[in-house]
Amino acid sequence: MKLKAFTLVAAATLALASGAAHATWPNGPVTIVVPFAAGQTGDIVARMVSKELQVKFKQAFIVDNRPGSGGRIGTAFAARAKPDGQTLLLTSSGPYAIAPALYPRDTKYNPLTDFTGIAETASTPQVIAVSNASGITSFSDLVKQSKAKDMSYGSAGNGSLQHLTMELLKKEIKFPIVHVPYKGSSESKTAVISNTLEVTSDSLPPLVSSIKSNQLKAIAVVDEKRSSYIPDVPTLGELGFPKLSAVAFFGLVAPKGTPKDIVDALNREVIAMFKTPAFQEQMKTQALTPPVERTPEQFNAYLAGEVARWKKVVDDAKVTAE
């Protein structure tokens, strides 16, 4: 009995010591690594989050842009950081869920073993839009016309979420359309507006202003529910394809081994943050969907599902980086 009591006291002492060690966190500026260039959506989200966390924790949260290789350079840098809560990563679907499958030899991190999820920070559905001069009036019309004549669609690049979204649709719906990769969303959108191409697949934020100004016609939202930013555009679920969804996520993660109490504290503050009217208003200005409320464990499960899902799309469509 004495031994058991001693063991319990020792365990409690260690737990208290552990808590005390993290009670001083953050003990200096916290770096949020962003693997994208300044001004991109991921960077904007990171700056929104860092501003709020700085107020909550009364410590500087510094955005450190490390772009390159589709987000893999900054992500690899964050993976090597000390897991003490002083370095975090604002990631997204591309570098986290797609790059490991697309660049198996050149990706210097494993998202499932090198990181632990904290919280989702925003998301956006993929949208299929067409040129006003294309004569396409609906998604079913797109499928029908693509079977009757040669058609092409543009994306933000080979292996991008925009590209894989169309490959996912082509696999499930079986319609022929040729992929034309561009160097980014801007070039792809411009090609469709000018009628160089008939179709583009992209996240909503880069397209929403062109859709609302009638430069482009949106024909489908690739998600389970309509977007409040373009409420008149049907989802693929409404069009008879309920299993087809492609959403770009943005989320905060930390190097694997970061103490759970720090992860939990960040999760609580991020969730509280996106419930505030001010943060929701910032979401609207970027045409972003507010994040889903999840515990760190639930968010990790979601991330693992996204990694597995997009690996299957890459493998099934035999997509390569070239």
C-alpha cells in the first residue's frame, strides 16, 4: 500500500511539474511559419490568427514567410523545429495533404508523424466556372459538351488541388476534358475570362469577384453545401453526386511532441477566436468559410483523412509533378 501511495504521489508530482513547466508558455515570441508568399490566402489567414493570439497570450506571434516548392520548404523547416510551442505552422491542403503523394522523394517531412494538429482556421470549397462565351449553362451541360467536342480546363498547376479536383470528378463521372496547367490561379482565371479555355477549377476566393461581376459563370460548388458567397450556384450533391466534395483547408499545426497542454490551449483560443463577430467579418472579406470546431484529436483525424484521400486521387489518376 505504501509503495502504491508513493507511486501515486510521484505521478501527481510529475504531472504538476509538467504543468508548471508549460505554465510560462509562451516564454518569448512565437513563430508561425507560413510556407507561402506574403499576400496569398494562407498568409492572410496566418496574420489574422497571429494578431488575435498575440492579444490572448500577451506575447508576440510572428509570421515567418518561407515560400517555395509549393509550400514544402517552409513545411520542412517547421517539421525540424523544437517541439516546445514556440514554433507553429499555418498549413493548407497543398503542402500538407497533396505534396507527400505528389513528391514522395522530394518531400522532406511526413505530415502524419512530424506534426500534430491544433485547429482548423478556415476553409474554402472548390468551384467549377466557365467562360461566358463557352455556351455552357450548367455542370450537366459541361459533361455533355465535353463528350461531343474537345474541351480544356485550366488549373493553378500540375498536382494542385484545383487539378486534382477535376481529376476526382472525371474519375467518378467519366467525362473527357484536357488539363492545361498554369503557374497560378490568376493565369488560369484570365485564360477562361478571355475564352482561351472553356473551364477552370479553383478555390472560391480567387474567383468570387469575377463571378459576381459576370466575367465568369460558376456552374458548381464542389462541396456538400452551397456557399453563402455565391448562394445561387448549386453543389454537386444537388446535381446528383453527393459523395463528391473538394475543400481546401487552412489549419494550425505544431511539430510532433509539442506538449498537449500547449496544443489544447491554442485550440481553445483559436475556436473562441473564430466565434467572434470581428473574426467572422474578416472571413467574409476574404470569401473564406469559417472553420469547423474540432478538438485537436478530431482535427488530427480529419488531417489523416485528407492525406489518405488525396493520395488515392493522385495514385488513381496517375498524376505526376511534371
